[in-house]
Amino acid sequence: MLLIFSAFSAGIISCKKDIPAVETAPPVTTTPPQPATGELVKDSALFYSRDIYLWNTQIPASFDARSYSDPDKIMQAIRQYSNEPGFSQPVDRFSFAIKKTEWDNMSAGLNWVSTTNSEDGDFGLTVFFRIEGDLRARMVEPASAAGKAGIRRGWRITAINGNTNMSTGNSNFILDNIYNAASASVTFLKPDGSSVTITLNRTHYKEKPVYLDTVYTISNKRVGYLVFNSFLGNQNEILSDFSRVFNRFAAAGISDLVVDLRYNGGGYVSIQEKLANYLVSSSANGSIMMKQVYNNSNSASNETTKFKKEGAINIPTIYFIVGKATASASELLINNLKPYMDVRLIGGTTYGKPVGFFPIPVGDWYVFPVSFRTTNKNGEGNYFGGIPVNRQVADGLDKDWGDINEASLASAIKNISSGAFRQSAETPYIEPAAIEASNRKLDKPFLKITIGGKKSF
């Protein structure tokens, strides 16, 4: 999933469309050094972190911000000071910084991936290994170069720039030529057995968070299916899509719902809240959805959010398709619903990000030190190791979105119709270590983000 962002301040928008301001986080209450350029920018990045970082008291007095090349390296360096009870290693894998120009592109709803050439756009194509030697298109953005070329999820990649080595051992080549190159010639084997070679060039484009919605009739049941790929983007458009989708589901009289978050790396808490309000049972209306908790220096900004039921969908059980790329606001949604509904997870253990941050301007950068943690009604939320699934199922990379024979969707449908996730003779799916490692590498350029808070910075 290529990540996009809606505006957090009307004054930051610099391109293409009007986007309403959204909530950011509580103010940092202290006065930073006067940011300018160079060393003072580094000093300011550290100054803010000492105030707002969730584990701020663990940053040693001897930490030297000026020994790092830029604010992003500083944010990466402070991650080591995130010791959390119950975990043997620092839990922060998330704090980062980004140039304002790149963030402005994201704020305008343009694609972005953390590569060396991100300002030049990308192909709109992401890839995963299905099995050893079998590389597939996992996601294609419709408005991108790949989407306009007609490429679909599930197409097998047999060559890139003439190189036919599509093995996990060649992952670095694949990553560089799909995500970092200005152009690439990619050969695909299509489901009908034909082969096509397509030259892709980097472009900017508008992403599609609400990717697919449909209704199936399964064993006399009406089953809704929603593929939601990002809690980021133009909020008005996303909320309009939510209204359309859930009105459709209500009109169809769905009795069950499958929400596909397998590549959703997160986004704005406010969009998560809206979706949670559509999904939750009406009996939860007015009850605690979640709490956002800051460090002791900023505890006055702690906040409790309650459910405000939206729409007419009122079902007791909800299925989520998830995996290693399901992160942040996606996990927050799942965690918030668990105390109130029968939540069933299919796929693979999620990423593990129960914390969030907000943009802090420092010179020509924004810094994002982790600033708050989230918990649900029951105080649950320390899932730094990811949220486990009810049934481990392969990512059906050989099928397009919405195909009822795709492994994960088929497992959900089987459980809806029969109460079982698979045939009794089937062995549980275990992803081979080499495939898991390579797919994590291929997913690494994509940010896992929870942007939250209710007050203006």
C-alpha cells in the first residue's frame, strides 16, 4: 500500500485540491530553541522529543543530537530508549522525521513511499512473494501507471528489466527496481496464461483508500466485503465513501461483514473513529471506544473517546483479514471493537503498533517522536508483538480482490457458512521463513502510522 495523507493544517496545503484541516495533537508546552538551519534544527528535534516522546525520561542527558546527520537519524536513534515492561528489546520501531516538501505531497493526497526518489512518484505497484520463485502483484493503485496499464493483483512477475531471477535471494534487486527506479520493464504472466511486458514510469497519482466494496450471497446469507487500504487521504472523500458503502450494506440486509485490512498501514485516529462507529453494535453507543495516553509531562492531554453509533449495520460478528502489513490505526480499530463484538481475525499476526504521533515542525522538517499509546475499554493495548489471528491463512496472492476463492476471503466465507475456517483435512498454513523475511523487506518502505490527538499543535 502506498501511503497518502490528508491535511493536518490548512496552511500546509500546497497542491491540487482543498482538504479540510484535521485534528492534530496537544501542544508541546515548553519553548524550543529558535529553529533555523543545520545544528539548531537538530537541537530542536531533540528538545521536542525530551518533552513529548512517550519514553522521554529514558533519553539520557548525554544524547548528542548534533552527532547525527539529520532529524530522521535522530528520531531513529531515540528509538533505543523505548524500554517497555514485558519486552526484552526497545519497542519503538516507528519514530521518524520527513522533509516538509515530502509531507506536503502526502497531505495533498499524493502517493509516497520512503525511497530515495519518493518526490518523483512511483509505479503504483507493490509486490509480495507467494511461494519461492513466485512473485506477484499484491496491490495496484487504479490511478497509477500500473493501474492505467491494466495490471491486476495476482499477476505473476516473471522478469524485471530482463532479469528472470524472481527468487527471495534476489529481493534487493526486486525492491530497487520496483520501488526506487525511475522506470522498469516488467513481464507478467496473466491468469489466462498469456504473457505481457509493460514499461512503467514513475508518476504521482491519487490513491484509493476505499478500494472495493461488494455483497455476496452465501448459503442464503448476505455477506458484505470491504477492502480498506488506508486511514489516510482526503477525509471528506473517505467519509463520503463510508456513508455510501454502509448504506449499500444496510440496503442489502447483510448479516455478516468481512473487512480486509491486510495491507492497511494505518493513518488518522479520527478516520478510525468514524469507521469504528459504523462497525460497532448499537449496544455500545455511548460506551468507551478508547483512551489516548501521553507521558507524565503531558498527562493533561490524555483523552477518552466514546462510541457514537453511525448507520444501520448492527451485526454481532465481524471478520478482519489481516497480516504483517496491517498496522497502527488498523490494529487500533480491531482492538477497540473487541470488547463489544465477536471479532475474528484471519490471515497472519499483525504488525504491532499500539502507539501514535503527530507532526512537529522543525525548520524544513517535521519530526514524529512516538507521543501517545492507545488502549480499549478493558485497558488492553500493549500489542507491540502484533495481534494474533484466529486462523493462520495464506495471503491469496494468486487471486484478484474480491475473488471468493482467494485463500483469506474463502476462509472467512467458510466460517460464515459452516462455522469452520477450513476443511478438516487441511493443514494449518505456516509461511516459510524465507518468504516471510523477503515480504517484510518488500513491505519495509511503507510507513506504519497512527496520527492522532484532538487539539491544534
